[in-house]
Amino acid sequence: MNRRKIGWRVLLAGLAFLAAGAVVAVVWPVFDPDDKINRAELTSLMTALIVAAAGVAVWARRSATARADADTGTEARSVVDTAAHVLAGLVEQQWRTEARHRLLDDPEPIPVHWKLIADETVMSQPRLITAQAELTFTGRSDDIAALAESFRGLKRRRLVITGGAGMGKTTLAVQLLLKLLATRQTDQAGAREGEIVPVPVLLPVSGWDTGTHDTLHKWLADRLEQDYPALKAPQLGQGAAAALAEGGHILAVLDGLDEIPAPARATVIAALNSSLTARDQLILTSRRAEFTTAIHGTGRPLNAAAVIVPKPITPQAAANYLTACLADSPSDAWQKVLTELRSGAIPALTQLAATPLGLWLIRAVYVAPGTDPTPLADPLAGDSAALRSHLLDRVIPAVIGARPPSSDPADHFRPRRRLDPDATRRYLTYLAHAFPPDTTRDITWWRIAFTTSHSRRLTWLLVGLAGGLAGVLVFGLRGVLVGGLAGVLVGGLRGRSWVDETPGYASFRGRLPLLHTIKSGLITGLVTGLPIGLVFGLPGVLMIGPVVGLVDGLLVGLVSGLVFGSIGGSVIGSVGGIVAGLIKWAEQPTLTSTSTPHSTWRSDRALTLLRMLVAGLAFGLVAGLVFDFMDGLGDGLPGGLVAGPALGLVGGLVAGLVGGLVGGLVGGNHHAWLACIIAIPRLALTRRLPLRLMDFLDDAHRLGLLRTVGPIYQFRHAALHDHLAADAFGEPPIP
């Protein structure tokens, strides 16, 4: 509210300066420098106008600074609570949608039992973990409410979920996150005075570079702003994400410690121990062997954290789960498989079905109606590795065949387009090689360009061509050399770095009113008009002074500077301010803004196109007005304003529009979308990726082959990533 009143006061001051310039412009035609009385009257008028405008400016400044917030502490507290509430709603919406894609509750959660790890060397002393006489922790994935209660019973609510590959570690973390969010309001109502009920937020550990962010809280603040742009909405002020992270309002659910290089794991454990305060809660997932090695490398356990491991799923529980996935009357072949599974007669199947990954593969490949499950029992009955590889080879065509395309927006589990199984496997294999498992599990679309060696050179070339085109249109054929060289230079300095840039944010649903943006631009132009006029007046003194004398030269120079400088400065400043304001308006997040792979793609594209369009139109308008005025100067000031448009406006608009488009294309700090669309056509020609990459990735996500974590994709299971990365795919991509 205060900010709006301050803006209108400054606007009034700007209007005062504009009024001064307008009065001078009106008086100018009747000014006679040879008349001393006329000259004295004009000098007095100018002095009075400047003093009056300056007085209005001083009043606006004092009125603005006199207003202060009476209770900043209460307001800050309210903002943090509001930010936490907004974040909780966004996280819950995001992960409930993702849970549907992962079929976590269809038909029921996979029954994995969890217990405390037997190796006491990787866990803190019991007295640090629990206030009870004896440390206990048990739970089941199909009874997440009881497991959540066990988590709440921990003294500092820190938990490490370990286990082998495909044992459901991430699934349990997501289940806990959703349960804690569902009960958060109830937990807040029963909280003690001063107790904080944090918002659980799941983030991949692979995104944390301890060299850049030496504490967990610093990284959380940056990552929260990236994944949840709503925290940068104007209603929450500045630093909302940092306030949440530093204030203990975030329960960090860090997924995949085992997915980062071995030396970094011990560094992350050490950084966590040095970062966590008494009020910081934590959930961490990792494969058991990698976590044990990291703890031994660190030299001490993760402080006050309970460490749990899963029990293998029993054959009876596995058979019951598969039965629930089948029709009421399973086929004879399925009856035989289930019977042999329960009895343990098929070692390979029993071993595979003991993991959530194995159950997912069996379900995805063989539970479709009319599918014969006989290969589960024969001939692969004695080789679990061969059986798993068999299922991994068939999971892609199986899910494509089981889920035909649908255009229904409410159908989240069917692709929008029909995919070819062979092409889909080829595309996913390229991604598995481009983002190798020993380096990262994250598939980020803005790093696609980095996986190809030609992207930097091609970007340099295209920007150079754009500069050459702009030179031709602005300067004719003589501009080819200048424009081309400038374009290549800019391409070398800017374009080659585009493959390293992250997406920007832009949305046309900004909460900042467009009228406020225009007002800000006008204020900028009007307030800067007078200083520009004074600057323009100095050359007038130097040029006119020797001819008509110092006094007359000073007066004529200042008057001409005020007239032309104020008007020109106001126009240029206003247009420039409106351009900057429009981009700021588009970049302004709302309280419902989240970050998904598709939203980051669309946002960066919108930001680039808006920057080009607005800069092109604005630059074209200003250049057209300048050409208009210059072409009409031969007829004097009135003639220039009337006859000029027929001579210079069109040429100025064309030249300015082209220059503005190129400038908008190259300018700014975010070009991830441009770099990606430059790289994709060549990858499509070599059949490594589809031309419509984001549509393909979305369909793969709908099919359950990929999963999303904020703005990134990952393979649904690390085993699928590893399996495809082991496939031969020609030469590996060279950055």
C-alpha cells in the first residue's frame, strides 16, 4: 500500500518537471533574444518553474520517507507463515499428481516392511535419536499413518531410508511427505508454543554443490526459489525462501545420496552435520552400501538420525499384491504363476518379486489383459538377473501397448500421441547416455544442447547471420560486413554461453498490475527528462555562446536543451521504462507458480519472445520518431512535427524493429530455450531425439517411464536408466 502512494507522489513531481518544460515550449516561439525585457521575463519564468518543480520533488521525497511500518516483526512473522502455507499447498498438489503417475495407491501401496538398521556404527547413539528408554522404529509402506507416527516420535525427526536397488526408498519418502502434509494443519493445532511444523519438500541431493552452497540452508533457499517461483511473488516480499530455510520451516527430503559421486557423499554428510540446528528436521534416502561407505568416510554418523532398512517382500505378500492388480478371475496361466510364487517354487521369480521394482516390472509387462505370464516361470525360472533384464527389455513396448493415446485432459495416465516402441527406446537410450548414471540421474531439458558438440558453433553462426540481416535492413548492402562482424562477435561472446544457461521465468498471469508497470515507466521518463535537457543545454552554450554572447548563449542553450531534451528524454525514458516494466511484469510470479519441466520450457520461451517483441516494437517506435523529427528539421520545429512522418517514420520503424528484435534475442540472461531448439533439429535428423522433444518427454512421463522432481525428469527406476545406459548407442555424446 505504501509503495503505491510513494509512486503517485513521484509521478506528481515528474509532472511538475514536465509542466515546466511545456511552459517553456509554449513561450519559446515568441522569445526574442535581442529584447532585454523579454529575456529577463523568460529567465524569471524559468527560475520560478524550476524552483516550484524542485519544491514538489522535495515534498514527494519527504512524504515517502516519512511513512514507516509500525510493527515489522509481526509483519515478517505473518509473511513467513503465509509463505509456508503457500509452499505446503504447492508441494502437496505437485506430489499428489506425481503419486498418481507413479500408481503408488493403485490398487494399494506395495507392502514393504521397515526396521532399524542392525549396523550401529552408521547411526547416532540412541539417546540422541529418541527420548524413550529404548530406540525402536518399525513400519510398513501400506500403513503409512503408523510409520509417520514413528517418525514424529523421533526426538529431532531425522530419518535415513536405506536399502538395495529397487526397494522403494523414494516411494516411502514420497508417502511420508504426503502424509505429513495431509496432517500438517492438525499438527499445527496441537503444537506447543513456539514449535514449528515444517513443510516437507523433496529435492534430489544431486542438485547440491557444497562448493557453491556450503550449508544446507543456503542451497535450500536457492532451490526453493527455482522449483517454487511463487516464493518470489511480490505479496511475500524479498527473501521468503531464505526465511523459510533459515527459520526451520522446511523439512528437507533429500533423495538419492547414492546417485552423486562417491567423494561428494561424505562431503554432503559433513555439510549436513555442520548445517543442521536443533529445530531442523530431515529425511534422506540412499542405497545402503553407499550410505555406509559415506558415513565411514565422514568419520561420524548423521547427527540424531534413525537409519532404517527394508525387509524383502514375502512371496505371499507379493502374490497378494499381484492378485489385487489382476481381474477378479485370473487366467489359468496366472493362477499357476501365483501358486508357484507363493510356494517359492520359482527362485528367480521369488527373488525378483521381493522388491517393489520387480513387482512394478511384472505388473507393467504381464498384467495387461490377454498377456501370457508363462515366461515368468519358464524358461527363466532359475536366473533372476536374466528375468529382470527380460522385463526391462519389454517394459517400454508393454506400457505403450497398454495405454493408447487420449486427448481427455483428465486422463493423466495416457499419452497425448501414439509412440513408436522402437523409436521411444532409441530416444530414451540417447538420454540415458547423455545423462550417464555415474554422473547424474537428472534429465534436464536445458542441458540437451550441452550433450552435442555442435551447439556452440551453430549458435555462434546463427547469431552472426541475424546480425548480418539486421545490418542489411538498417544500412543496406554496406551493412553486411559491419552487421555480420558484429553478429559473429556477439555470437562468440554471448551465443556460445547459451548452452550453459538455466531457464528464466515468465508468465502473463503476473500479479503486478499492468497499469502500475506503465506508470513506473512514465515516471522514469518524466523524472529523467529535465537532467537530460540540462545535459543537452551545455552543447548549446558552447555552440551559440561565441555567436550571440555568453549570456544569450547560456539562455538559448538551456531553453533549447529543456525543450528538446525534456521531450526527447521523456519519450525515450518512458518507452525504455515501459519495456523494462513489461518484462518485469511478465517475470513476476504468482502465489500459485510452480516449476515443472513443461512450465520452465514455456516460461523461458515466453521470456525470450517477449524480450524480442517488446524491444523490437519499442526500439522501432523510438527510431521512427527520431527519423521523423530529423527528416522534418528542414521545415523548422512545426514542420518537423507535421511533415516528418511522411518521410522518416516508416524507415525508422523498420530499422528500429529489426535492431530491437536482434537485440532482444541476444540480450538478457536466459537463453536455454533458444539453445535447446537450435540443438534439437540435428539430433532429430540423426534419429537420437524427436523434433517435439517436450511432448515426447511428457508422454513418457504419462506412461510411467519417467518421473518428475520439480523442473527435472528422471527415469522411473534407476534400474531402467542403468539398463538403457548399458545399451550400445554409437559414440557417446561429446560436450
